[in-house]
Amino acid sequence: MAYQGYADYFEAPVIISVAPTGGMHGKEANPNLPEQPEEIAEDVRNCEKAGASIVHVHARDEDGEPTKDPAKFQELRDIIEERCDDILVNFTTGGGNDREGRIRPVIETRPTPDLATVDLGPLNTRGDVVAMNTRVQNEEYVRRMNEHDVKPELEVFGPGHLTEVHHLADEGMLEEPFWTTLILGMQTGTIPRPRNLINLVDNLPEGAEWQCMAIGRHQLPLTTMAMTLGGHVRVGMEDNVYYRRGELVESNAQLVERAADIAERLERPIASTDETREILNL
Amino acid sequence: MTCPRLEYRAENDEHEFDHLRPYCTVTDEFVSPMKADICNDRFDFDHEDHCEVFQAAVEAAAADDD
């Protein structure tokens, strides 16, 4: 749903997603960042208790490096389900240009994840290497997720990627609400300024529901701003390893607790998992 | 080809890990998983073209030879 002003601000529950691990940095950046299934599940359990209703999952191998091995994702799926009450599971499809390898965990694990990401467009990385994320790939991922009853989470790294949200919606490939992540501060994506978040929100299609994800020190102010705009938030060590300047995050639950505390101070209710299912039509 | 300056170690002066992790012997630091993709020439990366640390090390070695 497009921004409706203070009605959203006061009444709509805020969904808190947590991204505990990611694929970009690891224990070399913060030794508290969970990489292996056991420690991820323990942290996610505490995040759920603190108010998170979605966990965004990346898998690592024994060296702490990212892996797309479906067996590793299955292990994570199983242990999160075992340790947590009811948190919704969201798998990444991000990383590299192996189109088939990136989506295999989504369609091969059982049960399939509740949600999975679709990176909507190109991002420059190093030199002449680009994460492609073509329109054909986007359409294929969305189609295959739909076939497996997985809701696509549309990752808007830059303003131009909003065009792809409109395209997928116009083609009738998405069910409402179009669950969209507005990302600020990632590589060559949107520059993390408050005005840019407002601009992204203003350009969402009717029928979108959105969350804000911001990198590093931008996580706190921009996710707080998102709550005041009626949006939802994603926090976690995938995006930010510092609690404040010079102070490393102790756990992902610490970041979820802060987001929940801010929501409560703003008098926005925190979405339970059932409410998140209802909001996202899962 | 993997970067010749990449090693897998479990510890240095600052860190101690349960498992071997990617370690840059030029900077004497553990590297991030994202950087390790470059060290290992994964996903179309090539450490000779895309790693400024490796390039600087090669240039320094060449200067020493002059």
C-alpha cells in the first residue's frame, strides 16, 4: 500500500526483519556475527523473542565463506524451525552470476522458505565485474518462486530498480502486496540520505508494502525514519556490525531489541508473526 | 588461479577462530568472505585485475628488483 500518512504511522504494525549473517563480512569484522547453523539459530531465537517476525538467511561453509549448497540451507531451515516458535524464513538468492545455483536452495529445500529475495538489477562490484540481475532472470526467479508458493521479496538497490517492481506488477507476475525492500548505502545503489528514502517510497506502485534496509551507521536513522513513514524495517549484522560508533554489536537480538524499543516509543505496534502473514498475504 | 598471497589460517595476533579462514599474507589480516571471492577468482573475479592489495604487492616486488 502506498503511503497513507499518519493513519499508517499510528495504526499499522511494523514488521521487523532480521538479517543475522549475510555474505559480505564475517567474524573477521565482528566475532559475534553468527555463521554456523547452531549459532545462527540461537541468535535468531532471541531475535524472535525481541520482536522479529522474519529472518533473512544466508549460508556459510566451514571456512565462513558463502555457499549456495541447498543442503546447508536445509540444515539452517531445519534448525531455525526446531529452535524458534514461528518465525518466517526468507532465503537469499543474492551473490554472483550463477543463475541456477542462486535459486536452487529456494526450490529444493522442504518446506520451501516463506519468502525469498530477488535482486532487481545490476550492481557494480570490482573492476569490470557486475552482478547482472537481468530482467529475464528476475522474471524467471519470480515465476519459479510463485510455482513453489514462495513470496518474492523485491530488492531495490537503486532507484532504477523500482522500474522492475512496476514491470513485474504490470505483467501480473506478483500478488499484492508487492513486498519490497528499499536499500540505501549498498555499493553503487541508492545514496543513503533521508530525501532518497522518501523519493523511493513516493515511487512505489500502488499495492506495495515496503521495508527499509540501510548499511552501516545509516541503519539506525533510516530504519527509524521508515517507521515514521509507515514502513517496515530490516536490521541485523548482515547490514551493520556496529551498535554505535566504535562499539561492535553483541548479537543480532541487540539490534532487534533497539528497533522494537524505537517502535514502542513511536507508539507503533510490532507485528507478530501472524500479523506479518496477514500484512504480506502469506 | 587462486591468489598466491592467500592462505587459510585459524589465528593471528588479533583473532582466534574454530576453523581455517581466508587470510591475506600481504596485509597480514583475515579477509572478508566477499574479498575472498576475489582472492579465489570466483564469480568472474580475477585477483590480478581486481585486488589493489595484490597489485601493490606486485609493484613493490618489482621495485625491489630494480
